[in-house]
Amino acid sequence: MVVVMALVLPRFRDPGRSELMAQSHRLVLTFRLLRSEAVMSGNAYRLNYDLDQQRYWVTPDEQVTDLAAFARDIGSLARGTQFQTPIGMMDVVLPTLAGKVAQGQIFTVFYPDGSIDPTVIHLANGKEAYTLWLNPMNGHLRMDPGYHEVEYAG
């Protein structure tokens, strides 16, 4: 038992690992929220990624006349989330649109019918990485430890 705790406890105390997992979970929840919001509101949304500034934020996919309602519905996601060093996006892959992007800006669209642009996001903390990828069968973003290339058929 002591040997197991000696191996497990240092992993729990690593703040970089904890923050990487927390940010990965936050993106998974963001995908779920945006998919639901797009279906319920009948409006498409964009999840924008700025790989140079290491941040993401939500905008409407089309011109919206009631920005106050948009901000109320989306909340803090409209202001965005900035990753803090050492956490960052290594790249974002949109296989059907742009391929792998490691700098600049790109976005994922969440459509009112519940579909989402196929997306792979690689987050890392300098020591570890997570691959977040959209499962096209159920529309959920999966989170797998490690850096993986994800192949979408089609």
C-alpha cells in the first residue's frame, strides 16, 4: 500500500498536470454546452481558437441582432478563456476544412441540427499532452491522454 501511494501521490501534487486536466475537461464541457445551445436556440455558434495568443472564445456563426441575449446565453464563454503557461494548445486539426493548424486563428462550428465540424485539439503542459477529439457518431468530445493523430474516414 505504501508503494502504491508513493507512486500515485506525486502525480496528484503536480499543478501542471492538474491544470492540464482541468482545462481539458473545461473544453469538453464547452463542446457539450455549445452543441446543446445551438440545438435549443436554432443558431450556429463558433468556438474560435487563437493559437498565437493561446485562448478560445465563442461567437455567433452569423450576424446576430441581439448581442445582449447572445452574451446572456453564452456567458463568460463570449469573453473567452486564456491558457496560462505552461498549459497551451499545441495545434487544432479540422480535417475536413483546414487540416492541422499550429498558429493563427481557426474555429469549430456548432450547427443547429446538432452536428459539429470534426475537430481535434492537442493540449499540453510541456511534459504531458491530451488529445481532445470529436466523436462524429455521437457528437461528444473525447479526451485521451497523450498526443494522438486522429483519422476521420471520409
